[in-house]
Amino acid sequence: MKNALISNYHTHTKRCHHALGEDKEYVEEAIKAGIKYLGFSDHSPMPFRAGYVSGIRMSLKEADAYFASIESLKKEYKKDITIYAGVEAEYYPEIFHKLIDFLADYPLDYMICGQHFLNNEEDSYYMGSPFSNEKILRGYVDNVKEAIDSGKYLYIAHPDLPQFVGAPEIYDKYMRELCLHAKERDIPLELNVLGYVKRPSSPPYPTRRFFKIAKETGNRTVVGIDAHSPAAFADYNSQKAIFNFADSLGITPEPFLKI
């Protein structure tokens, strides 16, 4: 099982305030686990309105140290592993252009879209909480489609995060729309390991109902550890469970992505 996963583009750092460990520890544990391509993608700093401070992401001031650390690790471990500098960033329509302008000053290799909130974070709805309002699901799909159309994202992280508890036909309608849009633009969808690890204490994902649609639509997929500690790389049982889940649906995740 150790070498079943050779890449991971979903890796956090302690700067997001809910992950543990030093940057170097993530690299060394990834190497031990047989990872050949490692992408750091901590929760991106965001140019929020004055006065708002997020408790789930690095600040704008921490970006310098974040990218400097990754660039240093790239050089130190270049013989052992390929390292990329990325961010996990929601698509917030009102400030997205400001975010892109801010990140332009850094050696950013890629972005992944993990749309945790609808439209913004400051006064929004968390998509991992149960809801039955069709407008919220519609809004989520619109956000993700706009993110895809921006051309800035490598893939969509945990696309099945929304915990919609309304009519199944409504869920199918909107999520099929999302999957078709990703398919048309050749954007992969992530099978998230952390979602499996956190069961049953948190919303269960990856979800069979979503990836059944993705299978029917023919989407590309990728496994993301969503590592919040260096030890996550050695959780082979959870990684194996994700591959078994994919196999049960006839899905074959891509071993690595071109960056």
C-alpha cells in the first residue's frame, strides 16, 4: 500500500491555525511514505475588508514566510522529492481579483479550490453544515463554476463538501451541472482522504452520490490527503479506503497532475 499514492497536492501548514507540525516534517514524512510529488496548499491569505480576521487561514503578512519556506525546501530536498508551492483558495467573487494581484508577487505554482463558504467568508454559510435550501446549493455550484472559468485552479478540492439534505433530484441536478462543467474544462475533482478520516464526527465525504455522478459524467479525479499533520502521510489505511471507494465506483484517480 505504501506506494499506491505517489503525489499529494493538498498539504497544509500550522499557519492556518488548525494544522500541526513544521514544514520540513511534512516533507520528510511524505518522502518516507513514497510520495514523489508534494504540493503545499495551505489556506490562502485573503484580502478581506478592513477589520475582518479569519481564524482558519494564514494572514497576508505570513505569505512571505510561507513561500520562502517552500522555496527553501524545494532546494534542500530536490534529489528526493518534487515540491510545489500552492494555496487552497475559495472563489470569493468580490475580492478574487485582489487575491490574484496579491499572489502575483510570489512564486506560486498552483491553486486548488476548496469552496468552504458561499460567496465570502465574513458573513456566509459554511457548506459543510446540513441545509435544504436549493438557493444555497445553486450558489455553491455557481461559485465553483466561476472558479473553474477563471482558469486559475488546478483542481476542485472536496467538491462534495455541501451537505445538502433536500430532495435527491435537486442534488443530482446541480451537482451534475458542476461535474459537466469540470469535465468540459478538463478540471479534476478530488477524492479527499481527510473527509474519510474524520468520520463519523464530521460530514462524510467523499460521498457516493456525488462520485456516482462524476463517474457517469467521466470526470478526471485525483486523491488529496488534505494533510493537517505530518503523520497523515503514514495513514495508509485511510488512503487505501479512498482507493477502494473509487474502485467500487469504477473510478481510477490519476497518479499525478502536470503543473
